[in-house]
Amino acid sequence: MPVNMNLNSEYHSVAEFYVSALAGLVQVRSVGLDSSVEIGGQSVELSAFTQELEETGSSASVFLEQAESGGVLKLSVAGANPSISLDASPTEGEIYSGMGIGAEGIMLAYGIPSLGGTIVMGEASMVLTFGDPAAGSSITMTPESITFKVGETQMTMTAEGIVTTAPSVEVNCDDTNVVISPEGITEEVGEVTREMTAEGHNLTAAEVEMNVGVEGVTAEGPISTSEFEGSTELNTAMLTQVMDGMLSVDAPITMVE
């Protein structure tokens, strides 16, 4: 039944018209700044299909329903490579906001493209990124691991343990500090400092300093005390003792060879 469409307002009974088309174009539109088109019912379904593509399993539909438990909105697509895209971007500016659902996964994005935040969920992993891909931050989760990355710093947690790769690692807890860098490890607890490098270990406590390196052992301090319950053996090619004050040796037997 042909329908006469014009810009004049017309109201008809819901049982008065039935529009059906096997081919061609059926268009309903309202023109003007205050124009609107309303389709209502307990359930409304919009489908896009052809008989040839429907036989291959390809389909796309929008379904709306008013139920006792609440409203229902369903977007459904099927086929070899189905996809749903939702985009909301300002008219001016470079901000992008969108969501994509496809056969390979789900993606949420907001911000300047390639610099904003994204969430990508796929079959094998979920990745959260923010900022520049080279210097920004990211979290990658798989069934076996979680990887945190910010620039060149990366930490991976698995059931076997934690592996960290970073230019330097620093841990601060009040007066206790630990710094790990390519040069070595530095530990500080109050006035006590221990440094471990490729050349050796250096221990400093106030005025006392002791260095154990590849060339030997060096110790400096105001007082040195050694106590042993058993025996002490000193074997060296040369021994030099310099006393500014007094040398006292207290022993039942003293042997010098």
C-alpha cells in the first residue's frame, strides 16, 4: 500500500498501515531542527540482512525490549569477521573515545590517538596502556603472568617468581634505603652504609671504614678489638706495625721467629 509522505503532521492508527518491501528502499525521515522519529512497542527489532548472506550465517540486528525486570538493549552481529564500533569524539580537538568489538577481541580507547589510554582484551591476554608506547605505562595479563612496564622499567610476576629489568631500583623505608643499579648495590641503615661494586665491598659506620677489594683488605677506625676463644694464625710475607702510643702483649707464651 503506498504511503503519502509530506512535511504536514499526520496521525494514523497503529493498525492502519503495513509497509513491506522485498527489494529497494524504504525510508522514514523527519526534517527540521526539532524533527524526531519515534518507533515504540514492547519490543522493537531492526535487522540488516539479505537472503544470500543469511544462508552463510552473516547477520546484524538491534533489539530493544521492555521487560518486567527492566529494559533490554542488544546489539548482535555474526559472520566470518563481525564487528561492532561505538565512537564519540568532539567536533573540535583530537580527543577520541570509542569501543570496538570484533572476532579478535574487545578494545576501549580514550584520549589522543596513540597517546591516550586503551584496554585490549583478546583470547590470550588483556593489555592496558596509557601514554606514548615507548615511554608510557602498560599492564599485560595472561593466564601465566602479569607484566608491569613503564618506559625501560619492566617487572614480570609468574608462579615461579618475580623478574625485574630496570635502569635502577630503589627501595626506601624511613632510614633504610636500598639502591640497585648497573654500578652495584648500595644499602643505607642510618649512619651505616654498605656498597657492593665490581671492585669489592665497602662498609662505613660513622668514623669506621672497611674495604674488601681485589687488592686486599683495608680497615680504618679509632678502635680495633679482636677476641678469639681458640687460636689465631697470621700468615703474611711482610708485617709492619706502627704504634703512636704503647704496644702491649699479654700472653703466657710469646713466640717470634
